[in-house]
Amino acid sequence: MPAVSLKNIFKTYNKGKVKAVNDVSFDVEQGELFGLIGPDGAGKTSIFRILTTVLLPDKGQATVGGLDTAKDYQAIRNKVGYMPGKFSLYQDLTVAENLSFFATIFKTTIEENYNLIKDIYEQIKPFSNRPAGKLSGGMKQKLALCCALIHKPEVLFLDEPTTGVDVISRKEFWEMLKRLKEQRISILVSTPYMDEASLCDRIALIQNGNIMSLDAPQNIIDNFPTQLYAAKSKDIYRLLKDLRSNPAVETCYAFGEFLHLTLKEDQDGINTLNKLAAQYLAEDFESKLIKPSIEDSFIRLMQEKEKSGAD
Amino acid sequence: MELINIMDNKAIICNNLTKKFGAFKAVDQITFDVNQGEIFGFLGANGAGKTTAMRMLCGLSYPSSGKATVAGYDVYRQQGKIKKCIGYMSQKFSLYENLTVLENIEFYGGVYGLSRSEIRTRGEEMVSKLGLTNEAKKLVGELPLGWKQKLAFSVAILHRPKIVFLDEPTGGVDPLTRRQFWDLIYEAAANGITVFVTTHYMDEAEYCNRISVMVDGRIEALDSPANLRKNFNTHSMDEVFYQLARRAQRTGD
Amino acid sequence: MKQLLAFIRKEFYHVFRDKKTLLILFGLPVVQIILFGFALSSEVKNIGITILDNAHDNNTEQIVNRIKTSSYFILKDPVMNYRDIEERFKEGSIKCAVIFPNDFGGELSHFGKVQIQIIADGSDPNTATILVSYLTSIISNYQQQIKPAQQLSYQIIPQVKMLYNVEQNGSLNFIPGVIALIFMIVCTALTSVSIVREKELGTMEVLLVSPLKPIRVLIAKAIPYLVLSIINFVIILALSSYLLNVHIKGSLLLIFFESIIFIITCLSLGLLISNVTSSQQTAMLISMMGMMLPTILFTGFMFPIENMPWIFQAISHIIPSSYYYIIIKAVMLKGLGFSFIWKETLILTGMAVLLLIIALKNFKIRLS
């Protein structure tokens, strides 16, 4: 039995004008760390709210731990942990007060499942008596995670837990999630950060309410339909414009230090690139074949969708 | 990209710029300068002092000490002149959600003193370039996030400012739109507008000519991305930032 | 200049596209003019009055006639004795009474002057004073009329007695009104805002996805304000007693019992409001406009209800605070017992129960 299951879920807002979730179906296996990857407005929060039973879908069925989200909501609410998008703890209560409040709400005590949150809590323990509102972003996330775990939930729903948090705290947060997996808690996380996707067992790439791809990160990368090249030169903006205008180039976009580009089918890889470099008199030109990242895959899928939409 | 490198013509000059709140030094003696037409990345964790520094440069707050000029104007005595020749856009707010695209353009055009015909011409140009011709009369609140951000940037440079300040402009936006956004930034820079941008996407740091990293109110690194990667002996800006941020004592309180 | 115009134009756009602002801009003045122009005035009309006529002569009949035909009064059935007058006052069917002595006409023609007694319900001092002056002027008009050709004019001297308010304490009638208002503010407005705040901050979402039964959330929200309201109530009673010299004539226990019913009504209203709004601002607005304003205007403690067009009188009948006001006035100021307010108590209890049931049933167990 999967930990979480969605079948043909639809959700619209504004009398149907906004299609937030558009025929989404997927499963999360028990003990899996599953990532829902996509930008703002992709539908992640709506999906989370449907799964945590606080929102009813227009159509479709969802289950958590085998229980139906529409009918058995109270039973589901007793055994899941939820960290919604905005920071959802009480700003004017201290760290300790927040934790004991949520422990009591969940009919447990801090001591009972302390081993579960120990690693995380030790980091914020020195601030026990500080009001939650005065913590840094990273600390707040850790506290929120503790409060969501305090009752040893079967499934943990984390909606954009690392948004707005500094780079180091983000890394630490994901380490904590990895350790939680060992406790056999199923975790469903959403994030707009593509680099975090590779840390999940499986991911679903979601955009505009549609799932563009669902698989293990490695598989998604392996399924990239064509060769991906990286190129750079001294005047990178000019190179970008030049390459884009070239008929041999299929797509070309900026990607940090390098440009990432794909060539049309009949082209001859690196040789073609070198020819182009010569043609455009690119100074300090460098190019290589590279393995795509999740972000490359996301962009590719978006481009394919736009193309098929335009046809 | 041609960079003009004469001291007098620098877009921004900062010398020991400091901002104190009581005993707390939000910005601690930062010194740097930005060339005209440069894309300058201003990086740092939350609470490192980026926003405070930017507000001083935009003429929104008085420094506690130190000197700075923006577009040649002094940040203490010529704040009004500064505001006239800069543009500003942030993630949190850019356009009025319950005004249409055209109304927003008219408003900002009016505020920056553009003539009716200028507003009309540039507005039409902008709308068609962004592909928003069919949406021009829609309320901005009804547009998807990516389009909003691209529109907001275009409106910020409607009056052809010398410098445009961008505060985390691409947060939460999908990767494709983010790149389209940076296309717009590249184009603006190529047209001579200096771009001062803060971001926490490390790959976006790579698009900049030079970047500075703020830690605890001080600038801990200032160089081109390539040099920084070399100096920190790593392949990614992520690592550079990570190593610098590790040293930070303040954590965004 | 161009800047200014551009900005002004933008502001107009904002105003016309925001329904709430439009409501305040245009709705409010219209409502106020109608209310204060038409419906509300401190003029006193249609007040119940009764006569104890011990004389039954020509003079008294004429005076009674004038009272009957004046628009200020509605003449109720005459009474036979003093005790009946007291009963009528307790019932609340009259607000004043006139007593003529046995030999009214005789004394007048023989001695040139005679005393009559005017009794007014002093628990509402403002109205009482006005009533007395109306009666006095009716009487002095009659006096003028029957003046014989001689120099000496007749004198009909009214002896005024303010029932329930011997000290003529002017602050009397607003105490019950203030109490009702305070309960409205603390219980309705603050309770609703507190619940909506959780919705706004996002903590409500977390509470919903927990074993906590939604009903317990509501009860937990309401109880602190219940307790605080009772404390507030005690303070007000103490202050009015010691500072304003307004003493509680009736049973303290009864007052508490009735007040708790009213508090529950206000709390339920607060819960109901929180169910239908999602922003603290709206909750506060509805509580103020929708609850407090009618309480001030239509309860009867500022403007006499008898005077208003029927539609506002109808509103007065569906506002819980009107009944509470009547009850508190009766018990606190007139010292009456339960037998005189059982009807109002029943209605108030019914309202409390009904609103509570609706609020609890309506509580959203999901985000919409």
C-alpha cells in the first residue's frame, strides 16, 4: 500500500479560471523521500492541502495511509505531520512553549518521541526561551520541523520548507531529512530549488498544475532526449545571441558560467561547435559535452510543452 | 561588453560606508565601486546587510558614516537627484496588482516625468517585446508570476535610468522564465544601464561581471565569478558562498 | 505636476476597484443621513402613560383629553389605585403616570390652586425629564385657558416623582448600555479577530491537521474572553457603584446569570463572524459596523425605540443587546425580580443557543 496516492486530481480556483491542479496522479511509497519540484504557482501547495485534508479537490481521489482524504480526514489528521508554506508557529510563544503546545495537541509529550527530534532540537535548544518570531529563518524551519515530528507521524508533508532560508541551513535541513528516512517515515517535500531535487528518492517535476515528469532523479537525467553541451567565451552575452540565431542550434540558454545548448539532430557534436566558435570569432571559446542536471531537464520539458502547445 | 573604467564615470562609488542601529553595525565600512554598464551581483545571506546597503544607495536611508556616490550624486545631499536616475524592483513588490498593465506603465511613466508620447511609444514597445499585447488591458494581479516579474523589470527601466537596483527579482520563478529575465538584464546592460542585483541563486551570480559577498555587514569577497572560483579552489559559486557563509556569526535575526 | 496627476489618477483607480473603500465612501454617509435624519432623534413620542383620576370632573377629563390627543403620549387604560401604577411601571407598559386628587375641580375653584402628582420612570433620566416637561406644559396650557377674567390665575402645581431614581442621577441609563457595549467589543470583536488571526498567520492550517477536534479550538478561543468579560463586568459594577453612585437594586445573582447568557450570545456572534471572514481587518469591520453600531443605535439606551420607524423597531427586536438592556435595567436599576423579565430571558437564551449551534456547525474544518 503506498503511503500517499493521488488519482486524477483536479483543482481550480476563481470559478475555473485558474487551473491549479490539472489531472495529477502519482504515488509515494512507504519510507520514500519524494520531491515535488516546481516554481511558484505550479500547484504544489494545492496538492499538499488536498493531501493533508484541508482542501477538497474538484475531482479525483487521494489517499494517505490507505485512508480517503475526503471521507476519513480526521483519521489522517491524527497521524500526519504538516509544515505549511508560511512559517506556521506562534511568533510570540517561545521555542519551548511552541513545542510543548504541539506535543499536547498531538496527545503526546516531548519526551516520548524525543529521540526522533533530538538531532534537530539540540541545535535550537540554546534558544529555548526565545520567542519564535525572533529566530532566524533557518532556526524557525528547524523548530517547525520538530513540531511536525513530535508525534512520530507516518507521513511528513513539508511544503517549501527551505524557501527563504540561507544556503547553509538549507543543506543542513536536507541532511536532517535524510536521517529521518532511516526512521521509516514517508516524506513528501516540495521545493522550487532544482538542486535539492537530486537529494530525493524520486521526484515529480510540476509546472502549471501538470506533472511533466516523474522518476528517480538519475533516471530523469538519463532520459534527457539529446546531447547537452556547455560553451563559454569571453563575451558570453554576444555568444548567446550568436548561437541562438544559428540554424544549427536547437536551444541555447544561460546557465551560470557556461551556456547550455543543444544542437539540431543532424549536427556533428563538438565539431559543429568548434566551427561555430570560429564563425563567430569567439574569444577564449571553450566547449564540452556535459551531463544534464535536473534544471536542464525541467527547462527541456517546459520548452517541449510550449512547443506542443503552439503547434 | 565595453566597460568604461574611468574613476569619474563610475556608476557607484562606496567608501567605508557604514550604517549603525544603536550599537549594531548593520553595514560595516563597505568599500567598492561599480562600473557603468556593469552587471554587479550583491550577494549575502539574510541579515548580512544587503538590503540595508541597498537602501542607502537608493537614497532611502542616510548612512551613519562613510561616503558614497550613485550616478555621481552624493547619497547624503543629493538623494532626490539619485532617485530620478535610478530604477528599482524587488521580489516583494513591483507593480500594482489591481491596475492593468497599461495603467501601471502610465503611472510609473508619469512619476518619472516622461511625456505622454514617450510613455505611449515605450509602453507599446515594451508590451509587444514581452509578448503581452493581448494582456495589456488585464489586471497585473491576473498575470502569472513570471510575466509579472519580467514586466516589473521593464517598467523599472522605462525611464532609461543610469542604474537599476534589483532586490531578489527572480525568487520562486520557474527556470525558463528566470533565464528570460536575465536575457532582459543582459540587454539592458548592453544598452549601457548599470545593473545592481542581489540574488541567492548562485548560478545567477555567474551571470554577473563581478560580485561581492557580504557577511556580517562586511564585504568578504569582491571579484569576478571566475576569479573567485579560482581563489577558493572550487568549480561552483555554491561552494564559494558556502565557505564564506560558514564564517558568518550573524544568522538573519 | 505630471507626477502628481499620475499619482492621483492611480489613487482613483485603486478606490473604484476596492469594494470595501466604496462602501465606506458612499454607503456610510447615506446610511448615516437616513439614520440620523429620519430614524433617530432624542425626541420623545408615543410614550405609554396612565391616569389615576380620583376626581373625575370636567377639569380632569379635559386634561386627560389633551394628554390623549398629544402625539407624545399613548394613553393606556386608567388605573384604580396606586399599586396598579407600580405594577404598570414594573411591567414596562408605561413610562409615566398622572394622579389627580379627589376634589380637583373644587380645590381649584375655591383655593385657586391644586396639586397633582406626576410620576416618571427615572431609570431613563433623559426621557423622564422630557416627559415631565411635556406634561407640565400641557397642564400650564390648560391653566392658561381656564383662567377667569380676574387677575389671579389658577395654579396647577405638579409634584414630580422620579421612580427608581430618587437622586436624579443622570448617568443611570447609560450604565446598562455601556455594559452591553463592552461585552460586544470584548466578546464579539476580539474573539472573531483572534480566530481569524490564526487563519491569516497560517497556524490554523496546522491546527486543523492535528488530532485537535475543531470544536475544541472554538471553545479554547472563547473561554479566555468569557473569563475576561466577567472580570470586566465586576469592575464596571464596582466603578458604577462607588464612583457614580449607581447602586444595584436587584439580585446580583440574577444579574450574573443574565449576563452570562448575553456573553455567550456575543461569543457565538464572534465565532460566527470568524467563520465567514478571512482577514482580521474584515472581522474587525463587521464586528464594529455590524454589531456595535446597531447596539448603540437600536438598543434604546441612546435613542428611544418608540420613536423610530417600524423597520428600526424591527431591527431592535432582533438584536440580542436590546433584550439584555431591558433585563439589566429592570434588575439593576428597578430592582425587579425574575418574574418581570422571564420573557426577555427566554428570548435571549433562545438566541444564545441558536447562534451557538449555528457557529459550531458552520466552523470550517477545511480551508476553502
